Amino acid sequence: MQVRDYLKLGVAQNAVNLPSLSHEEYLEVAPYIEMAERLGRFLSHATPGNLENIQITYTGRIASAKTDLIRNAALAGIFKRRRWRRRNRKPHQCRLHRP
């Protein structure tokens, strides 16, 4: 039943590695998840050097919601910077090691 709900609604309840949200709760935080991921990517590019910590403050109606997925999306956006740079190197930046 949980697999069916995940496939139909995109919400995983009682998962070990995900916060448990109802479909209604997910619909409430979903717009903020994408925004947080984008802001995380922006922050990683706009900040010189390595980030040591970030602080996320929630206000308004979203402050009383379950915000774990929003926080996770912001962190994922920050960490995407490193993967993006590795995949999109120009050919002259890559060193080939020949045997």
C-alpha cells in the first residue's frame, strides 16, 4: 500500500530516510522545496570559498509545517555545485592518464 501511495502521490510515508508527510503536508511544502534547492545553488556560487554553515529561517504559515524536506533541498542545492563542476569541465581542463 505504501509503494502504491508513493507511485500515485509521490509521498513516502514511514520511510526510514525521509520525513513522514501526508499528501496534504507535502502539497503545502512542495513549492518551497524547489525554491530552497535553487537558493542553495545560488548561495554556493555567490559565496567565495567553502561554506561552513547556513541558517534557514521560516516565517509565516510555513514555519509551523514540517520543514525537513525544505532544509534537505537547500543542502542538496549547495552540494550540486561540486558535481556540476566535475561533469561540465572543458576538454582542456581534463587530464588523460594513458598507460
